[in-house]
Amino acid sequence: MTRPVDPDLRDLPLPRPESFSYEERERVGVITLTRPDRFNALTFQVYRELTDLFTVIDRRAHAEGGARALVLQGAGRAFCGGGDVDDIITRLFERDAEALLRFTRMTGELIHAMRRCKLPIVASVKRVAAGAGAVMALASDLRVMGKGSFFAFLFPQVGLSGADMGASWLLPRVVGLGHASEILLLGDRVPADRCAQIGLATQVVDDEPDRDAVDRAAFALAKRLADGPHFAARMTKTMLQQELDMDFTAAIEAEAQTQALCMQHPDFAEADQARQQKRPPSWR
């Protein structure tokens, strides 16, 4: 039996952000950072509105007719250059210890909301993913990069810990402890070809003649997820996140329960019928 759709979830309105854009097309939600003249640097408002958006999208994940996958991209030439120097960095020097802790907790809540969100997130990394922008791309489930793009976890180069916004928890789980230690201790640029070698990039796209190629590739990947078995994708992301804090025995049991639940979903029967009838599945 499928879980009934809560009408309150279906009707829950999406936030209307002022500091970036959000649209849904072909079952893919596209989040675009819209400060191209500042390499899409983050402001206090962007942090708050992004956190709100991911939180509401997560609550709407069971609703019919909404987005089934997400793309996170930047307008113009870059993905995200990190925190805005004028709006954030210079103002931090005016804050006391308590206010600084409120800020760092707020930035971490954005990453928490991204990982908590049940929909898979594809980051479209053009040119620059630096500082907080690098962590946002890292917190996405898949990352498409242009050939000339790079990650820069540059916190140590400005006198800060490389362990910021959950980076030292996430990065070793993506690329391994050795690579993560090098990247977070030195803060050097990590070009796209190396990102591909160590597993930080899902796909590298030739964007020399066409800057929009990265965004198109990211959308195509998200659409592939959106067109697939949505319930199974949601459960997969949920288990990937939850099992990080489990021992092996608990993980095996959690996966057994999850798979048994998926076997009760109509998509499982539909896949078998489609196989027998030699046609593509029609996912619910």
C-alpha cells in the first residue's frame, strides 16, 4: 500500500525567495543564485532563504506534481564564490563571540537542510566553487563540473579552520581521509580533472565553447532522476545519510526494512510488469 498524500503537504506553498530564483520545470526544481557580478556570493539573506527553501521542499517531497529532483546552479560564469566580503566578512568583525556562534550555526543549518532534504540535489559547478560555495556543492548528492572549474576550500588561507559547515564530516566520506586532509589543511584549488580522479566530481563537461553546457548537463542528470522511481530515489538518499551514523549490523537491518517497504510500493510491481511486457516502466 502506498502512503496517502497529506493534502496539507500538497498545498504547502513554496517560499518566494528574494535573493535567488527558484522554478520547477519538467519535475526538476532549479535553484539559481543570482548575483553574477559578485560570483554569486552568499549574503545573510541568501543563507536564510536557501535554508527555508530546502526545508519546505523536504516537507513537500510526498506531494503529487512537485519537483522530484533539484539543480543548484549559479547565474553567469560562476557557481558560488563563498560568503560576500561586504555583506558578511567585514561585518563579522563587529560581532561578539555569541553573535559569531549564531552565524556559524546558521551557515551549518543550510548544509543540514540540504542533506535532510529527501530530493536528490545536483550541483552545477561552473568556474568557481569556493568557501561556503564549495561546501554547498559538496553537500549536494551529485556534482557536474566544467573543465575549467575548481573547488577551493580556502578557509585556512584566511586564518579559519577547514572544518566549516560540516566540510570535515562530509569530505572524507566523499573522497577519503587522505585527500580530505590535504584539501582542508592546505586550502588549495582542486581543479576539475583532479576532482574527477578522487570522486568529488560526478561528471566533467567541456565548457570551453559553451558556458551553459554545465547547467544543461546538470539539468539532464536531475531530470533522469526525476523521471525515475521517485520513491526509491528518496529512500536511497535517506539511507545514505542515516547509515553514516550506524554500525554495520544496524545498517543491514535498516536496509532490510527499507527494501521491504519499497517492495510494497506500486513502482516495484510496475517494473516487473514492464519487464514482462517489454516496455519502459511508467513510474507512479
